[in-house]
Amino acid sequence: MKILIIEDEKLLADSLKTMLEAKGFEVETAYDGETGAEYAELGIYDLLILDVMMPKLNGYQLAREVRAKRLTTPILMLTAKSGLMDRVEGLNAGADYYLTKPFDARELLACINALLRRQGNQVDVMTCGNTTLDLASSTLSCGEQEIRLSAREFDVMRLLMNAGAQNLSKEVILSRVWGLESNAVENHVEVYVGFLRKKLRAIGSNVRITAARGLGYHLEVDEAC
């Protein structure tokens, strides 16, 4: 499960990251609302944990932006603002749960697990053209043909499917799939795009990964197939 923490108190964000990674979650962090919104809108996360009082974009605004993009990712708000109207505003903005600071780590984990269980009841696939990506099994399928993706291939394909016709630069793909602290270079993206193109052809998919010069990659559906 992939969690995004958006919290401007770096020490708190990093301590939460360490705690959740110890529980087996894959965790990334953003330290302001604007950056957090960019990450969240990629649609690759299973849960968003966000603060309310942040620079550039507060938590309420961020939640509204995410919901305006029709993303259903569960949102857990962490904040020191404990008033009734603050909680109401958070829930109305699109949060699924509102947890006030200070909080007990056990309560936080219970909230996270409850929200992820709820999310698990939803359809766990993404579709583009005649092709489906199963998020639970990392399988790409077209009709009766299917093929298993490696972890990196799956992350790249999921990112591209979520973006659709929108171009994703190699830099964005690198940061989202390999991480900001990775030593991976743009050639890694090219290699994995090549792997995915071969697998799409192998299953008879009408989906193509198209390169836009200087802009990155996006998906196109060949209606003639």
C-alpha cells in the first residue's frame, strides 16, 4: 500500500514515514500543500495523510482540489484545529477522517487500516482502450491474454494509465517511481517504457505509449486495432 504524507512539520512527517514504513507501508512525503497536490493528483496513492495549516495551499484547499479531479483516494486529515466547525469544514472539503493533534500512534494506525479496508471494497482495476491493469495482481490483460508486470513496470504503467493523454515527463516518472533520492537516470525510464511496449504488443493491446518530444510520454488508443 502506498501512502502520501503532506505535512509542513518535517520532523513530524519524517517520523510518521519511519513508523509507517516499519509497518510495511510504502510512504512518500511532501512538505507544502502545493507540492502535495501535484503528487496527490497523480492518483498513484492508496491513502493521503495531510495537515491543515500548510504554506502555499492549506489542507482544506488541497482536499477540494483532489476531489475536483474526481480522485476517490481516502484522505486522513491531521491537524491541531480541533473545533467543531474545523472538523465540519475538513469533512465537507472531502476528508474521510479528521484526527486532531496530539494523537496516539495506535489511533492513527487504526484509522489508516480502517480507511484502507474501506478502499479495498472498490474495483481494483484501471482500464485504457481494450486493456486492463489489475492493481492487486500487477497483471496487464487484453481479452483472454494477460501478462504479469514487474514492480517497476507496474508503477510506470499505473502512472501512465492514470495520466491518460496527459504527458508525463521523464523527471516526473523518475521521481514518482524511483523516488527523489534514487540514483536512477532518465535512461531507466526509457528502458522500462520499452519493456511495457513489448508487453502491450504481446497481449494484443490497442494502447500505445507515445513519446512527445521534450514533453515525455502519454497513452494513445489505436481505434483501428
